[in-house]
Amino acid sequence: MTTRLFGEPVLRKEDARFLTGRGRYTADFEPGAAHAAFVRSDFAHARLLAVDASAALSVPVVLGAFTYPDLDHDFAV
């Protein structure tokens, strides 16, 4: 943190770009790029026995839906 006290003004170099309409957002860099969404369980500490991704895969614009069994398991969980 560059300030010593909370509430102290922070100079940001990007403000001028965004306030004058010259800023760029992630979607501006690659129009038509695919996006990712991650869904977590609604239940804390739940043990999921299965996940059915068929509804997501039936949507024409969905490129893929992946669950834990689809992943490469060469990592520690």
C-alpha cells in the first residue's frame, strides 16, 4: 500500500483514461472471445456425488462444460 493512513487520497494513473472515454476493458481487446464461468456448490461442506452438465452442453453457444472427473488429476487438492 502506498499510503500510510486509511482515507488518504490515492493517485491512480488510469483515472484520466476512463474519465475521458479512452479506457479499454477486457472485452475491448478481443471481440468475440470466449468467456469462462465457474460455478460452486450452494451448500457449504456438501459432498457432491455427481454433477450433470448435460443442460449446459445442450445450449448452442456453450463451448464446453467440465466437472472434476474431466480434469487432469496431476495436482494436489
